[in-house]
Amino acid sequence: MKIHEYQAKQILSQYGVQIPRGEVADTPPQAREIAQKIGPNVVLKAQIHAGGRGKGGGIKLANDPQEVEKLAQEMIGMTLVTHQTGPEGKLVRRILVEEALDVAQELYLGIVIDRAKESPVVMTSSEGGVEIEKVAAESPALIFKEYINPATGFLGFQSRKLAFKLGLEGDTFKQAVNFILSLYKAFQATDASLAEINPLIITKEGNVLALDAKMNFDDNALLRHPDIKDMRDLDEEDPLEVEAAKFNLNYIKLDGNVGCMVNGAGLAMATMDIIMHSGGMPANFLDVGGGVSEESVKNAFKILVSDKDVKAALINIFGGIVRCDLVANGIVKAAKELGLKVPMVVRLEGTNVDLGKNILEESGLDFFPASSMKEAAEKVVPLTAQ
């Protein structure tokens, strides 16, 4: 789960991470009131779940409350387009009004889970304020890493080592050491999957603060953090992904035009691979799970055909625990009730497969049957052009 910058800063400040003074505003008058408290010089930052806001006009400086209200009027309600939002952009519903600081240096600090190492890793870089992926690609030697042993936790010498590699000295060095330790404390305590400060700034007075903040959380741990779960902003998520979650379906929107409905994450990945191998592009990842029922198939089907980008669909089901006839009944009922809007290739294999195929054949609906994944992919890709 993702949250907004202002929410991440609220969480981090509870663990001792130093942040600029600021408050969130939903209206221009609110923004003016906040500026009157913390001004005169403030920064207005659009709150959306995407990076690159500055280049898209989502971060602006103001020198007095009147200018703040004027800029807030322009920003709240605007559609902000960045390299991460896609061309459709995101609607700005609120802004963070924050004190402007004299920045002497911009650094990078982040914590993620390294799946290959099976441990968290703390990363720092002297190249802050830009995408860390760009730094990794162009100047990998400027990224410093410390892997954390889950049994011992993040140790003080590791934090000092990272601060030293950033070239910090004196009181600024001490602040940075405590800052890094505090960030890891927040990361661990909240079951985060990502905690990123970019940029981490050094002010002209030598103070260390989080000018920006980004946090993602492990969905499976949210039951332990109801306060964080309440921060979820459904307006920032794909409507179909939100709808799928209501029915315990695993759905992720992608950029292609071939809809995919499968049971099992491994089969889903293989299905997407073979679609691409056949010259197509998947429009989604939709896993109905191992305990699929007629009702879950119906709900999945509804989500699949609701995607305007889907020009053809591939239903690829392996009947292990689930029976193919049950899946076939769900497909037929959903297609009749919702209307078969796009050509659909169906490949069934496993328990009661013959019975399932008979149900599809006798339905009177125009399905395209396939006996193998290769055949299914080769059938569905040309159908997207019709």
C-alpha cells in the first residue's frame, strides 16, 4: 500500500525523523492559513502517488499568504502529468504547504527489501534529488549500501559508516547518524516495504531534514497497523484494482490489450510471457486463485470486460483443486449476464476438463477454444486487431 508524502512525514516524525514544518490543505483558504502560521516563504507540493511532481508543475514556491492562496487555487483540482502518472495524469485533491528551507546539499537515503539477499538494505548517495535508478545506471559507485541482518538489526556502526561515506562532518554527521537510525526504526516498526527520503537535505545551518518522503507497506501486515490502513487513498488507485480487492482477486493493470484471467500466480506469469512471445501485450494480471468459485469467476469476468483497453481476452485455467466444469459454468453465466463484449479464447486443463469444454460448446456463446497455452496465445493475439 502506498501513502502520500504528508502522511509518510507524519509517521516518520513519530520515530524521530526530522521534517520541515508544514500542514496539508484541501482548499486555497486553508493553504493561506497554514502559510500565515509557518511563512513567509513556503513551498506548495501537490499530493499524488507519483514522482516527478516538480517538472510537471506540482511544486511551487510562494513568498506571502496571498500568493499561496492564488497558487493553491491553480494547483488544487489540476490534472498533474509526470513521467510516472502516464499521459492521463492524476487529479490533485490536496497540497502540502511547507516551510521553505535554505538547502546547501541534497542527498539520497532509502530502505528497501532486497529479495535476493533476503534482508533489508539501507542505501545512501551523494546524488540526491534525482531518480535513484538513474544514479544506479550512470554512477553506481555513488550508491553506498549496508545490508541488515534481521537477527541483529541495524547497528550503530553501519549508520556511522553510511554517514561517513557521504562526507559529512561534525554535528551534521551526528544528526545524519541519528536520522538514518530513526528511519530504519520507522521502517521496521511499520512493516514498510519501502522508506525513501529523496532528497535528504543539509541546510546552510548544517541541519539534516527529510525534504521529501515516500513509504510503501506490506499489505499482508496492515492488520497490525489499522492507523496506517486508514491512510489508504482509493482515489489514487486504479478503480478496477480497488474493485478486484473487494472480491479477494489479485488484479494489476498493465499497458497491453490482451486481458488475462488465470488461477495461480505462476500460471499468470507464464500466460503473460507466452502472450508476449506471440507478439501481444497483456492488459492485466488477474489471478482468481486456487479456491475459485462460480461467483469469483463472474466477478473476475466483470472486471476483465470493464477495461476499455482490452480488445481480446485469454482465460487460462488449470483444474487442480478447482474443477473445470465449475469454471466453465461461471464463465458462461458471467458472459450471458454481462454480455460478451470482446472475443475470448478459453483454455481449460485438468479436473473435469471434458465436462468443462462441453459446457462451453453447448452455451451458444462464441468462445474460441484452445487445447494448449501456445495455441491459446496464437489465437488471442490476432483477435486484438479485429
